[in-house]
Amino acid sequence: MRKLTLFLLMIFISSLTVIAQKTTNQASLIKPVKSILTDYTEFEDNFEAGMTKWTPSSGSAWGLTTNKSHSPTHSLTESPAGNYTNNQTSYCTMTNGVDLTTKMSATVSFWAQFKIEAGFDYMYVDASADNFATFTNLAIFDGVNTTWTQYTYSLGGFVGPGFDNVKVRFRFISDQGYVMDGMYIDDVLIVSSDVDLSPPLVLTTPPEFYEGTLGDFVVEADIIDISGLSVVQCNYTVDGVAQPSVPGVNTSGNQYTFTIPAQSAGSNVDYSIEAIDASTGANSTVTPVASYIAGEYYKYDNGVVDFFVQFAPGEGAAVAFSLNGPTHLATALIRNYTDIDHANGQMLFHVWGSGSAGPGNDLITPFLVTPEASLSNTSPMTRIDLRPYMSQLNNLTGEIFMGFTSPDDTVNITETDGGATGRSLYFDGAAWTAVSADWHFRLITTGSGVGTPELQENEVTVFPNPMSQYSFVRFSKSLQNPRLELYAFDGKKINTRQVLNGNQIQLLRGDLSAGMYLLKLMDGNRLVSQQKLIIN
């Protein structure tokens, strides 16, 4: 096992905290708002008259440069002398705020280009009405864009009574690794209007790493709009299948809750909040999709990444889990890592019983899993659906081990150095040893005190649906001659590849095209069930 250079990933997470620990709807803000017809210029700066309108944080390098500019001849940057530095946290804030107490909408815009290490270093754009005692994050930048581009964001949540000192700031954070040229900012403009042209501002905190619940899942949000709200709802899907929208309940002031009904353990729930204001323009916004997986959630790490670790072929990693049993495993999560220099091979996924010195015998036949890490998301949790194995991973209690071995190529995972739990183990190809780190592995189960999961009479489940590469059709009792029939919606029957295992059938996609199909479960010539199947 080789431990590579320290990367202080995600140290910015705590600084994203806003009012009541809520973060803003970034996706809706990154889209330009509607053109303002009757506007007032509240603030503008092309950086040709110096830094008088901006206050850099103490000791920072923020300043002007003539190296690049959108309008001649200066622009603002966090590193005017060249590349930015390691371990930097710095700010450049409007010195004086703008008064938007009599306005109905406002936007801030600027031109920028940037080279920022993707996945590690970030430029944030924040807005505040109380000198950043609390603030809303409007946008996050990383990666590379060498073309001057105008970015426009709504300040619709900062207009009306009480908003007499609205400020915008640029906030930069870097880790101790690779450094780049940074961001160039020019032609900053804040305009307001007497007409409400801004969508509602939605402040909500998405679940971290798919953490859900066994019961109802309650989403909380602050939703702000000067014109009031005509529609507030939560749209969601379960394993890709759309469900009826959940209306928001106004609990106090701008606070709303949305209750997504309880789902079976292992169900993947994707949701977003939709809000439409009560103005004549019916301005609307939809938050970015957030996700959780239903079930009892086990975690022992704090999610803070200090290092990433590489495992060569033959090596492996495991984390010990103490289950409140009896229970069944529904989903496993392993946090992988990648960058342009460190690719991931496939993992051979394992669930082990407890042995004399760590993992014991495999509880299921190990299978290959492809890490979800990518250059656009360098350290996500890789999701491993264990619902097809519930009949084997059932009635578990006490200590088990979950993890992987590397069969053919290098596998990368994240860790918290000097971990406090003592649950992580390393396999050198021959023996297991404990390590002084917390590896970011998590489990989701059906909860304690449950028996073997049995379906009700005549109940049939299809998961995942939509299908990517395969789906499982599970039925409530053993049929005499179970088989699947698949039909296109024009009625044409389609040949399929399928594998029968007990009271479930695995349907393999093969060369089937994306689209909607009709799936029939047959017992000989008798139709048992039929339902739609979506293939992505």
C-alpha cells in the first residue's frame, strides 16, 4: 500500500455554512436571470480606478493585474504575481454595500476566466446583508475556462425591507497540492429593478453521501421571494420512477418542510424543490437534484479527506461494522478517488463474516464494481446495490466486514488520517492488519429486528427501474415455470437474456436500446404480473 501526497480535500465544507446551516440553489443561480427591462445600476467596477471599491482580506495577495482583462486594461485576481499559493483561504469583499430596500429584484454579474485545480481548489461567490456574519453562496468555480465569459446570478433573496447593506465577495480556497493561474474577474455590475424578475431563493442542505432514513424523509428549506410564492413542492423519483409531488408546508416565516414517504431499504431517492413566485411573471426555480438511499445508515468516519490511498493488485481494504441485528444489507458505499494521474481499476467487492483476526469467510460470492470517481467528481461514494443479495445477507447481527480487494489494477480510496474508530484494515495479499486511519466505507440496512424479507402474495418488484445494464425481477413465491417476456410498446416481442435464481430473475440488457418497454412475468402460459420497464 502506498500513501500519496497529502491533499486537504473538502476543507471548505464548513465554510459553506449559511443561515441555519443551509446552502443555496447553485444550479438555478448559474443560469442568467431574465433581462431587466427597467433597471438601476447599484454598483459597477471595471477596475480601472484601483481597488477603492474592494477590501482584500488581511495578508492576502488579492489585487489588480494588466496580464488579462475583459475591458482594458485591468482585472481583479487572487494572485496577480502568477500562480496562486498552497493552503490559501482569502477574500475580496465589496467595501460598501448597496441599498436594495425599495427594489423588487436584482442581479450581480461579472466577466471571468480561470484555471483552478478541479476537485481541490475553489473560487466561491457569496452574498450577504450582514457583513458576512451569515451569507449565501451564489456559485462555485473550479476547472479551466480560458474564454472571457459573463456570469449572472440572482440577488432576489436580498431585496426589500431590511436589505440596505448587500455585499458580494469573492472567496478563494486552495489545498497544499498543485497550483494554477487562478481567476481573473472584470466588469462587476449590480443592477436592480422595480419589477420582480428574480426567481425565488431556495436555501436547503442536501443529504451527505446519500444518508437517508428508514421512515419518512423530511426535507427542510428556506424559500424567499419578495412577491410571495404560488407553488412550493418537492419532486422526487424512487429508483428512477417519478412519484407524485410533495407539497411544501410553511412552518414559520420563510421555512418550509417536505415529507417524502418512507421507502423500502436500498431505494434510491432523487429529489428537487420547485418554487414559483406570485409575481405576474411567475418566476420559477428548481434546485439541483439531491439524493439519498432509504434505510438505516451506518458510518464511522467523519468524511474529511486527508489522503487518498492506492491499492495494488492483490491488496485490499475493509471496515468493521457492528450491526444492530437481526438486519439485512441493502446498500454499500465506498468512497473512491481519481485525478488525471491516478486512474481507478475495478474493485472486487466483498462482504465477510468475522474471523479470528479480521475478515473471515465471504458471505456472498465477490463481484466486480466500477468506481464512480471521475475527473468532474473526484471523490464520490461508489454505490453498490445489495438488494439482489438480501436472501444471502439476511438476519445479520454483530460484527461483519465490508470492503474490496484489487484484482487486476490499482484502486484508490479516501481516508481521514489518524482516524478515531480503529475499524479500518489493510490486506497485503496474505494477512489483514489494522491501520491508523478511517476509510470512508458505509452501509445501509433494513434496520434492526426484522425477519427475512418476504413479499406479499402476488407482489412483484423490479429494481433498478430504469435499467442501466441489468434489472432484477423478484416475486413473492416460487413459481412452477417462471420466465420474463419483454415487449416494445408497438407490441413486438423482444428476445432477452435472463438468469433465474430462486424467486428472482436477473434480466440482462445486452444490446437493447434505451426506451420504454412492457415487462411481463409469466408462470408457464399464465400471466403473473406486467409493468413498464425503462432502459436508460
